[in-house]
Amino acid sequence: MENEKTELLRVERLKKYFHTPYGVLHAVDDVSFTVRKGETLGIVGESGCGKSTLGRAILRLHEPTAGRVFFEGYNILTYDKGAMKALRRDMQIIFQDPFASLNPRMSVSETICEALLIQKLYSPRDKEGLRKRVLELMELVGLAPRLINAYPHELDGGRRQRIGIARVLALNPKLIICDEPVSALDVSIQAQILNLMQDLQDELGFTYLFITHDLSVVKHLSDDILVMYLGQMVEKAPAAALFEKPLHPYTQALLSAIPVPDPDFEAKRITLKGELTSPIEPAPGCRFAKRCPQVKETCLGANIPFRELGENHFAACTMV
Ligand SMILES: Nc1ncnc2c1ncn2[C@@H]1O[C@H](COP(=O)(O)OP(=O)(O)O)[C@@H](O)[C@H]1O
Ligand SMILES: [Mg+2]
């Protein structure tokens, strides 16, 4: 029997630098983590901290500057174009705006069929087989059969994201990188899509890398959560531990910004001053220091190690 907890993806010291007219921009700087089969790693941080670049670098949509990416034990950065093309089926990505990634001239049926045909799972002549599979996939993602010939513009954001998910499922991937998949949706619809993704994982054992700027979105979905700041990892822990005992002042600030439904609970909100700047030629030391309410002299000058401070709980901070 296959062990559920086998490692599927391991990222080691991944870097992605962009050369800009203002200097070298460290979009992803030394990021390492492991994701086991059937589990979800949530990746959170403010807009601009390098989440999308990280997702794209893992898929080699942006060629990494340095580091290693192991998928099922093999370093895929050594793969040639042909091997990468074959691998892309196993590693899929779902984007924030499904409208942008769906072809407006293709109906639900055509969109899903296209994915099935790319997979070469069906012959284009097997109309009956294709139709049956399209309807199965539609049912799996909660789209009514009557929508089979609908076009993206006829559907709301939630349904469009369901088509996006159905298309990815049609490819039968092993890893799904979800880049802000619910951020463009109304809150009530966000919950529906998150529940769908959780159900699909429970039923079909998918592995997710779930990228979002909103910590509350990944709270229930994630096994582990990785918090990023200006390209670097600042904290990583099992989801419950991160919410219970955030160690890094940046994580504490992110958590304090989540609205609490209980009116009797007076949340101590930590307001961060300033905005995330771009990590062009960053100075050594903690990149959060300028905004940190607890900054000390030791935070500057030298890089802060990412240390294990509790069971599977890591943080890069001089305070802890
Ligand atoms: N193609 C690119 N060229 C130059 N800089 C880029 C490019 N893509 C992203 N960046 C920069 O990299 C940083 C991280 O961006 P991104 O990964 O999109 O962050 P996030 O997804 O967390 O919002 C930002 O400073 C952004 O401006
Ligand atoms: Mg992004």
C-alpha cells in the first residue's frame, strides 16, 4: 500500500532573481520546504512578497536562479524540454482570475474536452466517451449538467473557477499549485470553492500548494503554513501551531489583522507601518526590521537564521 505521507515535492534553497534597471530584485530568496502526498502547504504573505514567482519557479515557468526542485525524488531543474513537457501534466496551476485563463470562445464542454484530448485519454472521435467524462467532471466540481454548452461570460466568478478546476482535474495532476484561486470571488463563494477543493482532496488525494495573501483562507485547508516576507521565509509551522503561537512579529501582525467574529473579544491589532518595498539589492539582516514593532540592533547587519524553535515550527527572528 502506498504510504500517504510520502514526499511529493521538495524545494531546496530556491532563488529567483530578476535583473531590473534598478538592480537585482530578489523575488524568491532561499526558500526551502517539503510537501507530502495528499497534503496542503499554504504559502502566505503580502502582495509582492514573491508567492507567485515561487509557484512559477517550481513549475519552471520562470527559470529558477539557483536551488533544487525535487518532484517524486527527481531534481526537475535538470530535465530537458521534453521531460518537462511530460511533467507539466502532473503539476498544474490554478490562477486567481479564471476568466483570464479561460478561452471566452470555448464552452464548458469544449474547455474540458480540450484538456482531455491533450492528455490523449480519449480519441476526438469518441464523442460519447468524452461527453460522459465531461459530465462526470462537471458533477465533481458542482456544475449543473445544463451548463455544458455555456460560455465563460454567461457564468459568475464561482462557476468560472469551477470550470478552471474541472479542466485541471481532467489532466489528473499529482500536484496542484493554487495561486490566489478565491481572491477574486465574493466571500460566500470563496467558502464554497474552498470546501470543494477540500472535498476533492479528501476524495482524490490531491496535493496542493495553496498561495494566498489572506491567512484566514488557508487556516482550515493547510497542513503546514509558510509565511513569506520580501522573498524570504519568515515562519513555517503546522497550521494550528501557527495560529496558536505565531513566533515572528510579521506573522503576529498578519494574524491580528484577521477580523474576529466575537464582539466581546477585543483584538489587539498590530498595525504595520509602511508598505512592503521591492527587494532590490536587499541589505543583510531582517528584511522586516524597518516595519517591526520589536526591532533591535541585532536584527540588522547579519542574516537571521531560519531555526526550528518548536516541533516542526521554524522562524527567522532574533526575538525568539
Ligand atoms: N517578470 C518580472 N520581472 C521583474 N520583477 C518581477 C517580475 N515578476 C515579479 N517581479 C517582482 O518580484 C516580486 C515578487 O512578485 P510576485 O511573485 O508577483 O509577488 P506576490 O505573488 O507575492 O504578490 C515583486 O517585487 C515583483 O515586482
Ligand atoms: Mg501573486
